[in-house]
Amino acid sequence: MRGVNDFKELWTVEQIKRSEIITQWMAKGVRFYSAQTVHIDIDASIGTGSYIGSGVHIINGSHIGSNCQIEAFTIISN
């Protein structure tokens, strides 16, 4: 458990959670370019073999199929 008392601590917690989400998708066979710049909501899904470019946002329950390529700076929302 970790407390959040200011914006710096909030940012730290957000980075930890984002890293966990990216790591889970990597374990399922999703490849990332510059993973630290990608944002994926917890309710999104990505198929095995997909490639996610730099600065991509996958939000609002979006579903990406298998073997898809999402280019840099794309926002996919539901």
C-alpha cells in the first residue's frame, strides 16, 4: 500500500501502474517501441503479435486485434 499526498507522489504511482500494465502486455506477446511513452487503460485489450508505436494511447475499453500495428502518436478510444 502506498499513500499519495501530492502531485509528485501521484505521478510516481501512475508510472508504477503504467509499467505494470505494459509488462503484462509484453508477457502476452505485444511489442512496444518506447514503452515508457505509451498509455493503455486497464480495460483495454491487445492481441498477441501486435506492435504499439511511441506515444500511443489506447483508452476507454478499446480492443486491438492480433498482429496489428499501431503507429506512433495514435489515440484509439473505444
